Amino acid sequence: MEKAPPLRSGADAITMWQGSSTCTEHCLLGIGQRVQVGAIVDEKEAFQAIARAHLARLYGTAKRLLGDDAEDAVQETLMKAYQNFGQLHDRDAAGAWLAQILVNCCRDRGRRLSRGPAQVDIDSVEEFSLYRKIAHEDPFPYSDSLHLDFLHRFGKEDVTQVLLRLPHMYRVPLVLVHMDGFATKEVAKMLDIPLGTVLARLHRGRKLFEKTMWNYAEEQGMLKEGAR
């Protein structure tokens, strides 16, 4: 099973704050009530049990992919999943199955909200190194742990905001691999793209995440002694 290359420097922040918020229970209310009357009770209960087991994870993923529209995306995901529950033949694969539906819902919602694809200067991103940038700029001159001090200024919401600034094509594999723990092969299948494309997007996504972290820190005044 292929694993993504190890994270380096600021990209470690992607995994430092994996905790997800808890979606409200009304994401599940109405499941089975807004679909065809006469649905088998056992099937409804089985679906609800699976949905409850994965609800927090789905909401956390949606929050990092969409921000404030996360709860709507989760509700849409659960409705589509229930309507197609018969297609899930392996209950042990429910997590990946639900994640794939969620990713598609988030992608469609993102397209509706976006005015166009984000432009990325690939050359400047490839040349950027957060480790070297921090060492060169030396924002905390009295620090004995300069790079860790930089990372520790980022809370969960800060990391989410950095992720939301990334183009969707890079944000999705970063979240699925480094925050949700899916293998790169699973992500390739979810996104219906070659494994090599997933690995390339992870590489560029990590570099872009590092550069965006630095820009965000500058904008938020985090590069000062005593900030946060």
C-alpha cells in the first residue's frame, strides 16, 4: 500500500490539528423520512448506525474543505448515501464510501461558490521552503525553538483558514491523506485520478500550504514576539 512522502517543516501543521468539530445531530434527522415511504426498517437503522459512527469525521473533513458550508454538505452527503445505500456491499468500507460522496458534494458546492479556478505560480511555490524562510527572517530572535514557535502560533481555526485558501485540487488530497488518514491509493480511487497525479498534487499542495502559512502569519500579525 503506497504511503505519501513524509511531511516536512510547516506542512506538519496539517496533522498537528486533526481534531474535528462535532456536527449537530440534526444532520441525521429526517434520514429515511424524506425518501420513499416503505423503506425497510432494518436498512434504515443500519444506515443510521454507520452514519453516526462517521458523522464527526465527515463534518471535520467538510469543514476543512468548505468552511461554513460544511453542515449543509454533510446533510447532502447523508441523503445521497441513504438513497444509494444498496450500493454499499462491504460495510467495512463505509468510511471511504461516505468520504467519496462527501468529496463529490464539496466539489460541486465549491464550483457553485467559486468564480473560477485559482491561479497558482508553480515555480515560486516549488522554490519556497518554510524552513529556510523562518530561519532567514528569524521572526523570534530570542527563541531557542524557532520553527516550533512558529507552528505553535497556529490553532485549529488558523489551519482551516490556510487550507481554505488553497485551490480545491490541492486541498482535497492534503485533507484526505494527512488529516483523514486515507492511503494514497484510496484517494486516487475516490477522486478517479491516477496515483501519480495524487502524489504530484500532494507534493505541490504541501509546498503551497507552507507558503500560504507564512503569508497568513504575516497578515494576522503572528510574526511578533508575544503574538497569540
